[in-house]
Amino acid sequence: MLVLLSIGCEGKKEHLIEGRTMGTTYHVKVVTGHFQGISGLKDKIEMRLDEINQSMSTYVKDSEISRFNSLDRIDEKFKISDDFYQVMRVAQKLYHLSEGSLDGTVNPLVDLWGFGRAGRKNKIPPKSRIEALLPTIGFEHIEIISPGYLIKKIVSVTLDLSSIAKGYGVDAVAEVIHKEGFQNYLVEIGGEVYASGLRKDGQPWRVGINRPQKDAAISNVYKVMRLQNKAFATSGDYRNFFEVDGIRYSHVIDPKTGYPVANGVVSVSIVSNTCAFADGLATAIMVMGHKKGLRLIDRLHDVEGLIVIENPDGMLVDFYSKGFEAES
């Protein structure tokens, strides 16, 4: 959730551009001088978002990713756009950094558990069906060839890059705004953020982290981040889950086991130079758990994070990386 203060500064204006994309909403704040306008900027932003959607939306039947998923041949080069290629490179990097915890091929398991496009099932799938899918899961079943080709190593492998594509969309919109000559702006798509420069009051942008508990209101702010020339992304399991016999099963699936994670992590927030990386890393650490996750964050350059776990008694416990700073 965003917390944007509207304190003014003489001679500065703050413009709001908003709309829908990638199955969610987007909001852009642009700070301009008194005689500077933003005419045509929304059209350029939406054109760029449409390009990314046409590339990586599994809800668009003729998108690149949909056509790749339906490909029924192995060892055949499949040409992809630069957008798709860049997201795949981030996904590949995070796959290796997280030791397979972030895996863009996990979606068949997500669907099986009832967290995908087919809708909620609220029941545990048979072990036999989980085991049958596991051999089809694995980013290593896809080869990425420069300058922009994919090759399936097994026919049944499919991709869903939603854990990175939204963040990539944030970065792409930020690039559009930067190229138009603006220096002070904030881009948000579905809660993922890039903040450039300062607000109109000359202060860093402020972004709120929602309290990671199932009964918390959307407006219930847990921590506040000050951001300047940085990206920010949060992943959590406290909104999308079901319970059976008092046990909570979240939408965050471990690609190695085929089962929802049960490591106590309810929220991961990442600050990084790009939102695509922050978005994917937050998801990866949800699977990795707080100990491995903190070790990974602390060895990455220009990356900070907050991992929140929920104890059995409902108490929230924070684990910060060495350089993470937030306001309570």
C-alpha cells in the first residue's frame, strides 16, 4: 500500500495518472515545475504496458508466452521479444540465486492447488497428482539463447512470469517517464513500486507495507519506507490461502515439493535497483524461509529486505537485512 503525502511546495505540481493493467491497477505520480505539463504521457505509458501484456500475459491467447506454452515440439527455437528475453534472464538469475525456489514453471502446481485461473478449490489435491506434475516443473527444462530465443527441453513445460512481469512493467513505465525528461516521479503497479527523485515537498517518497495478517484492513500500515531512486516490492501469503482442519495452505508453492510452503513467512519486502528483481526475489524468499532468505539478501549488492514471520500465537516477528531502514 502507498502512503503519499500531499504537502505542497510553491512552484511544484504533482500529477496523477492511473488506469488498469495486468489484471490490477496502476498509479503514477509525476512532479513538474509550474510551467511543465504531462500532455501525452498517459498514452505513452499505456502503449508500453500493452506491449508488455501482449508479450507475457497468460490471459492473452495470442501473447508470446501463451504461444510458447502451447508449443508441442522440443529443441525448436522460439523467437521472443526483448521484453520477454529480459524477464527470462532475471528469472534465470533468481532461479540460480534462490537454488530453485523461484521457478517460472511452477504454475501447473499453482493451478492444481486451486490458486490459478480455474478458481479456488479449497481442498488438498491427491498426492499422486502432485507427484505426476513434479517432473514437468523446472526452469532447467527451458534453454535461453541470446539474443532472444527459447527452447523447450520437454514438451509439457510451461511458463508463468507473473512474479516478475509486474515489476518489469514498473521499470518499463519508469523508463518511459525518464525518457520524457521527468526526474521526480513514482510508479506503482499492483503494489510494486519504483520511486525516482523527490516528492513535490522535497522529501523522499513514502511507501507503506500492509500489516501481514489475514484480518488486517488494506489501510493498516505495518511499516513505512522512504524511497529515492529505488524499487520496492512485497510478497505475502496472508490474503490468498485456504484452511483445512485448522491448517493454512497458501498460494506460495514450493517447486521442489509441490506443496504450499509452511515456514512461517507471511511477508517479504525487498528494496533493489530494479522492480523486476525486487518482485522476483520477494517471491523466492517466501519459499526459501527467513534464515536462507536473509543470508541471500545480505550477500547481494544494493539489495535490502524485511522478512516477517508469524508465530503460532499470531505474533509478528521482523527480520531485517543489515542495511534495511523503515519507520514503524
